[in-house]
Amino acid sequence: MATIDLTTDSFNSAVDDHNILFVDFWAAWCGPCRAFAPTFQTASETHQDITFGKVDTEAEQQLSAAAGITSIPTLMVFRDQILVFSQPGALSPPQLDQVITAVKGLDMDEVRKSIADATAAEAADPA
């Protein structure tokens, strides 16, 4: 599957509509972004069960700011509409494969429970 271009208008629906979504925040002028692009593209072709999207941070500055992007490339991964990974820096093919394997192996019931527990703890101790 080819990567999809994500915009402010399409980002939320992409997160909502796909079980697993890998998002590469990049810019054309960024050397590490250009170096990571073939790795990301190859993974998108290899892992047909995952959706891979790209956000051009120059064209989508508002979206990049809303996502808290301060360094590029940044890889974000959503599973079941939950952000489960976010890391700046270009990954090597083995590193990206490791992230893919880890995300596929997540117990999402346990992830949701951890989020609920953390939210409850914050509510109980707002300091």
C-alpha cells in the first residue's frame, strides 16, 4: 500500500478509520527526513495490514503544531485511535520493523486500562 498524504482536514478521520496508523512528519528540506523516506515507503509496501501516512510539516504547519512536533522526522503511531508511539529521528529499517512488531503485539485492553488508571490517579491528586 502506498503512503497517504495527511492534512489538517484528513488527519482525525485517518486516525479514526484505521486500526493501525503510522504517521511520518517530514519536510522536503530535511536531510534525515529524506533518508528515512525509503525505509518508511518500503515498510508501507511490506505491511499491507497497516496504514502509513505522511504529514508535510511545511504545508501543514497548524497540524504539526497541534501534534506538538518540534523535531523532524517524527514518527507517531496510533492503534485503535490511541497514540502508542511518538519519537523524533530517522529510524533504520530494523528499528522500524521492531516498532511495527511491538505495535502489532500490544494488548490494547491493557493499554486502555493503563490510561484509565493514570487518568484516575491524576484526578485523585491534581497537584
